[in-house]
Amino acid sequence: MGFTFAEKALARAAGLPQAVAGQIVDARPDLVLSHDNTAAIAGIFRSLGLARVAIPDRLAITLDHAAPAPSARHAENHAEVRAFVQEQGIGHFFDVGRGICHQVISEEALVLPGQLILGADSHTTHFGWLGAFGAGIGRTEAAALWATGELWLRVPESLHVVVTGELGRGVTAKDLCLHLIGQLGQDGGLYLSVEFSGPAIERMPLASRMVIPNMMAELGAKNAYLRPDEPVFAWLALQRARRAAGASIPNDKAVRAQRDVIAASALYPDPDARYTAVHTLDAAAIELTVACPHSVDRAQPLSALRGTRIQQAFLGTCTNGRLEDLAAAAEVVRGRKVAPGTRLLVIPASSQVLADGLRLGYLQTLLEAGAVIGVPGCGPCMGNHLGVLAPGEVCLSTANRNFRGRMGQPDAEIFLASPAVVAASAVTGVITDPRELA
């Protein structure tokens, strides 16, 4: 029998010729990420009696969850993180305003196919869009990695999802994910490596692919994986060549050299790899989908929820705060206004997305419609600031989670949907199919 992606990736990370599901390995990640929780991790690290991080060159730290600081307590936390970064000589540090860790680290091309990324954030599964093994870990585990550079991991069993056909008009990767989670349940991928393949995935633009492994955290997955192909290699090569060139424009030879290194690092499952199950989805059969409060697996066709009153529409987060999401929303609201009694919050996932959204006019269109634009970061997603709900309010969000109290108010309701649905609902004040506004 052959090996799955997870078996190959963790064998490589552990320096082993092979590994199988269920095996415990001592893995050395290529990157360890943390965010505003870095100060808390540093406290655990120092309690071990250690002064210096063992792997400063493999740490990436981003201030994004409460950025800019909404309170004196948050400001103090940020100051502690900055002091720790300077003390330890950590080069991959991204301060307030750069954006959400998963988006920023992707843009910085710090992750390559086949690598192992462990992060003190549950949505570290995000990096599967690059063909990498990304997994969330706890703060104590992060502190142990800082101290030793390695961590034991159990090699997960794997689930294979094949997506055939083509998504219908207006149907997105977000709808696909909500549909799948609704079918399998929020524990349907518990501690599994979820591999995606099929023509519908291959045809997706890169920004859409990013949605899928990010959302698999809501399936309980340990990691998720999309097979890296030429568009991924080319994108990463250009990003890395630009970084290496600095202010200069990278030449074609430099980009090609990067591309060859990146492609050589990719890992693919064997044709005869072992899976706990194989699910086949017909993309053409997937409808516009909305997740109802207070669980992501309470997914329903939008048609069943049409007309539900909302007070807030939120476009952003590490799931759907990218340029293609701003473009989709701008197309919907162009020439229209946000409905009275409804707020539309737009928070780009990164400063790069913000700059591109300004340059291309998407943010201007959203502003003219009455949207409020926020600083790149997580914003109200976890209930810190920039859009906390009031009791009894209903929010339609592009985020990945909607459990009770997620946006700071246990007596509010959160529905999840795609960017175009959120934008259309903002201008009507009720959950709306954007295709009906065309």
C-alpha cells in the first residue's frame, strides 16, 4: 500500500524514511506561528527556566487578533510581544496593520509545499492550500517548540474528498465547505488529514483554494491538503523572488530558479494510499449555502433562509478577506446603498489586500455604498472589537465560526455565508441571493 500526504509530510519532518497513520513521530516544523497570544506563550516558556528560543529563525509572529489595541490591557500585551521579538531576534515579525497571520505568512511566501507548519491558532490548517501540512497547537506546545525545536505528533488517518464537475453561477468555495461540513458534521474530520482533489478544485483561483483548508478546522481536521500545481508554484516563486530582489524588479531567471526549488519540495499522496473514507461531491449540485446559529454544521440552502432580517453584515477574516472577496462584494453593491438599520463592515485580510483594493477601486465602491472599512486584521471575528454585536442582533458573516458568543455577545446570532451573499444582504437588510439583484 502507498502513503498519504500526511504520512509523507510527517515522515519528512521527523527525518524518517516512512511513517504510517497512528505512529508517534518527533517532528521538527519548518515554521512555528503565533499572534497576540505570544506574550502568554512567552510566560510559559520562561517558566521552563530558559532564556533563549532555540529556533528564532523558524518563528513567525503577527499582531492581528486585537489590532490596533482596543484597550489598555491589549496595548500592554502588544508591548510585551514587541519586547520579546526584539530580545529574541525574531525576524519574521508583523506588527499591527500588516494583517491576519495566515494571509500574511502566505503573502510573505514563508511556507513551501511539503513543509510542516505548527501554529498557536486553530486555523493553521490554512496552509494546506500550498500543499503544506498546517496544524493548530496549544500554547504549552508552542512553548515546548520554542524550547526544543521539535514536538511529538501522532500521524493522522486521512479522508479523501473528490470534487467533480464545476461550481454553478455564484457558488463559491465557501458554499462547498459549508455544504461539506453540513453533510459530515463538525466532528466529521476529527484528527484527520483531509485531502482534496478533483477538477472543481483544480479550476479554482488561488484565493478560492485558500478558503477550503481554512474551513476544515470546523470539520475537526488536524490538517487539510490541496495538491500543489503550477499556479501555486508560479505564485510562490514570484512572491519569493520579489522578496529576494527587495526594491528591484525580479528577473525571469530568478523567478524560474525559485519555481524549480518550490516544485521539488512538493509531496503528493500515492495512488494506492489508504483512506478511512472517500467522499465524492458533485460541484454542480452544490447550492448557495448558509450556516445557521450556533454551529457551522447547521448548513441550509440559502433559499430556506431568504428574508431573514440582519443588523450587521461582516466581510473579512482569514477565510474570506481577500481581494477576490472585496471584488465580489463591490460588484454586488455598486450603485446601491446599505439598507437602513443594517451595518456593512469590511476588513481586508492584509495591508496588501487593502492596497490592492484601493488601487482597483473596490474599497471606493464599498465606501460609496455605506460600508465601514477597518484596519487589516481579525476585527470582530472573535469578539474583541471593531464590530461587537448587541444582544438580540443578527450578523451575516464571511467568517469560519458562529458558535454562541463568538463575536462577543452570547445573546446574538451569527450566520455564515459567502462574500457576495453578505454584500447582497447588506443592501437589502435581509438574507438575499445576490443573483436576484443582477
